[in-house]
Amino acid sequence: MLTPPFREDIVILATVSSELGFHRDVRAALESRFRFESSWELGYDDAARLQGVKSDQKCLNIVDFSSGPAALQLARMLRGRSQIATVAVGCGDSRDDLMMLMQAGVRDVLPQFTFRDLLQAVGRSVAALGDAGDIVADLYAFVPAKPGSGATTVATHTAGIASQLAEDPLLLLDFDIRLGVTTFLLKAEGTRTIIDALQQVDRLDEDVWAGLVSQIGNLHMLGSGATDFSHTFHNEQFRALLDFAVRQYSAIAVDLPGSMDDYECEVMLRAKRILLVTTPDVGALHVARRKAQWFRDLKLTDKVSVVLNYVERRNALSVKEIEQIIQLPIRYLLPADHKGIEKAVQKGEILDLGCPLGKQIAALSAEIVPAKVSGRKANPVRRFVDYFSVSPARRRSA
């Protein structure tokens, strides 16, 4: 979806390249669609000028990455400056390249230069810069060590209990589009799903969002769809959905499949906390160890909390031994509570706080409830609560 003509949101357009043709091509692509107060055509030697962009200015920075490491060094220098949005051109062909770019704070990557792709990337960057001063949600990513670790159950009930403690609505996103079960756990069949949201991501606004999200008490959810391997979604669609969602909520829990696809990596890079859920069995622990190494490679270990699930008294390994295997400290111990889970699933409700697992998940949920002062921006979804497309049965208290 192309940006309408003559947007005036951006004060500065900066292009960085050693090739005069690059500056010329960017200018030709954008001049009919955007109007900028200033235009800087920089080589890598004078790209340090971008450090002079003031905090109350906005800068769109389009960088030619075909010239080598100087471009990546520039992106790293500008990382964390929310008033500058960088579009990387001529890179990102491999997964390793994409990971380096995401670590450097670059979110829009164009392996090839085309006018259409550049316009779309600039449109996304303009939208992001327009919200640069907004408070955005804290993201909590739930990642299974391997399938069957119970990460979805932990994510669903943690988000549900946290929503009961929070003042503002809390969002649960099921990003396991193949085998997600959040909809089943909360008996939300017949409501809209994550698949519907991804299919409509190009036209998301507050009205569309209100018709997509299921509401269970103070928990808003885009749950799993029916098992369907025919749908393929691109990383840009997940990013656009997440970009919209973080502007509507104080906190978002994201249930990830754990396959470490590119869209999952971006969620984890953006997350405030990554909850790695594993069980005490040796197979899960060794997969958890490999993922812990992956987190170290990405310098994300400071964000990771290990959740040891299905803990029983007769476990063969001690907590200390498990930590030695994973090479990360365990922060939460969750008991095996088959009776409590079964009761919740049968009713399609959030875990009872009185059951053994509910008591422990309540402690985990306290980490997610945002300690925000009241006075943050109003949640647009709350203004459209009467328009939610959910049956009266779904409006019971969680």
C-alpha cells in the first residue's frame, strides 16, 4: 500500500552512499510522494552529520549497504534514536545479514532497489516516525524449548491473570499460525483470529481492530486460527501487525512457535522480556541449551527468564543441575497441575488462582502488569468495546 502524495511528517531526508546515482534514484522515487524540509546527500565520511539530528526533529535515513561495513557501522551508531528511521538498501539476502541488521536497529531492509519497494518501506518508516513520541507496549515473548513444553498454556494463563491485575486491557497475540491452540484453550472458536488480522494488516485502523479482537474480561486476544498450512505470511505482515498493536496497549504477550523464523527473531529483539519455557526432561533441556546459546549470540540473555514447567517432586535432576545444562538461571518453577489445567480447559477460562499452578503463574503475571502511571494515552480499543464482534458468552469475566 503506497503512501498518499505529499506527506510532510519528515523534517529531514538523508541518503547515504558513495554513488551519486543512488542519491539521484532515491530522490526520483520519492519526490512525487513526499515533501521534506531538508535533504542531505551524504557520503560515509560525512554521515556523522546524522548525529546532529535534534531530538525534536524527524529524519528518514536511506542507506546504500552495497558498499560494505561502513553502512552497518552507521546503523549501529544511530541505534536507539527514535527520531531517525533507517531503511537499508542492497542487503539482507541471508538470514545472518537480517539478524545483524535487526540487532543494529534496522527494521526495513531492501535486498533490491525498486521504486515500489522503496516507497512501501518509506511509508512504513514515516508511520513509525509519526509515532516516535508515543508510549508503546512492553512486549513479553513466550518461547518453547521444544513443542510440548507448555509455552502456549503458560502464555495464555499468564496473560489472562495479568489482565485481571492490570488497569488497561492486555493483548495476547498467538503468532503460532500453524499449530496454535490459544483459541481452543479459551473456547474462542467462531471469533476472529491471527490469520484474519494478518490478511487485513494493510488496512488496520481502530475500527477494523475492534472487529478483529476477541475480548475476555480485560484480556484482548488475537488467537490461533484453524490448522491450515496453505497460508504464507511475510515478515513485513507480522511487523506491521505488531507495529499497530504496540500503539494500542500497555503490555502484549506474544506466544511464539519457537522455530526461530525471522518474524520471531524480530519479536524477541523488540521484547522487554523473553520467557523460555522448558520441561525437566533431558531432550527439552538440551534444546533449551541450544536456544540459550542462540540468545547469547544475539546478546539477548539479559532479557531471558527461564521458566521450568511441569515440575514434580520426583524429578531426576535438581534445579542446579538443570541450570548447568541450560547455562542460564531458572527464574520460575511451575508445578505439574494436570487437574487445574484440565478444569480451566473444560470451562474455557483462565486458571483459578487457588490451584497450585495458578498461584505460581500469578507471580509470573506480576512481571507483566505494567507499572505505568495513570495518564498514559488512552487505549483506542477501549473506546470501541461496543463494536467487538463477540457473542455474549465471550463477555463473561475472566
